[in-house]
Amino acid sequence: MVESITDHSISEFPQTQSLRRGIRTFKPRRSRITKSQQHAVDNPQALLIDFQYEFLNWPHPPTPLYLDIGFGNGVSTLALARQEPDSAFLAVDVHTPGVGDLLSELHKQEITNVRVMETDAIAVLENMIRPGSLAGIYTLFPDPWQKARHHKRRIVQQGILDLMHSRLTPGGFWHIATDWPHYAESISELFARPSNTKKWSRGEQARPERAVTRYEERAISEGRAVTDFHFLVG
């Protein structure tokens, strides 16, 4: 199978306001992309949305909208979309091979309630999502940024927490899963702050019904327990 290399740089992505300039919650990487993945990216059949500095007008007519941040190869996104065919899902990731995988499966399975973006999800939240418009946000297995000096890059931090809260509807949720205990502890501590308990009802739950990704399978095989959080906007 023919493969090529994609190589994004930080400068390709739009600036964000919720983090200090130059700080991102992801690390661009050189990624091998197959011919079939590239074909799906080049022929998205209206499933791929470009970043823009104006609010998103999809879905239409209005229907519950969920945001899936960092979807990997799209296994979880596909499962969610099949489970809730009357809801809409916006899936955002920065890595082209995964975007290609998801687009390809959306075509094959004829799933029409998902749109895909290849960009920084924080910029999407800031510029394209109307306040109070999301029914839920999924962030499954975000980069834990394990070194202390890199914690400023974690997606679960106060500035982004406030951004998420502003974009969710009353009763909306943020579902987070991690396989790193220290990250789970950090998440618990952040949501336990008095200023956050006034805005969120927090819950650590047993693993909900969702697809098992290759990443999660590897984490379990390496002996790392997975912690799921489900935080509701009060």
C-alpha cells in the first residue's frame, strides 16, 4: 500500500485565546498516510468542514449537537453516531491519517450525522460554536502531558474548563476518559475547586457503554486502569 508523510506545523493552526500564545493541547507529528486515507481526505463528499471565524450553521434543522475532541481513528465517533442517529456530531482532530480513516468509514457506512474538522478544537470552540449550543463534549484519552513543565498543555485546565462551560447547554456534559492516574487526580482536583463545584456537578463513573479503541486496548494490556468522568453543567 502506498504511503506518504504528512507534517503539520503549529503555525498552520488558528490562534487560540484560552491558552497563552504558542501553547497548544496537542503536538503536531509526522504521520504516515495511506493512499486510501488521502483519497478520503481529498474527496470528503461534504463531510469535511473548514475552519472559519464565524459560528457554525450545522446542523440544520436544529438538533442536539455533540463535539468529539481528538477522535483518533474515529472508532468512538462512529459508535456514538450509530447509537444516536437523530443527533449530530462534530469530530475534530489534528492528524490527517485519522481524519482519513473516519471519513472513509462515514462513506462506507453511509453515516450522515457526523461532520469532521482537521484543526485545533479549542479554536473551533472559541470561534465556531455558539455559547450554550452543545449538548455534550467527548474528550476520550487526551494527551496526559506527563512532565510537570508540560501540564500547561493539558486540555483539562481552568481556562478551557470555563470555555467548555460557556458552550454547553444547561444540563450538557463533558465526558472525559484517561488511563493515567495522575491525570485523573488532576481532573478530580480541578473540578473540586469551589468555583467549579458551583457550575458543575461532578461524577466519576464506571466505564460507560462506548467503543473500545486501540489506544484503550493497549492501555489495559499495559496494566493502566481507565477512569471515566461525566461532568454536568448545573
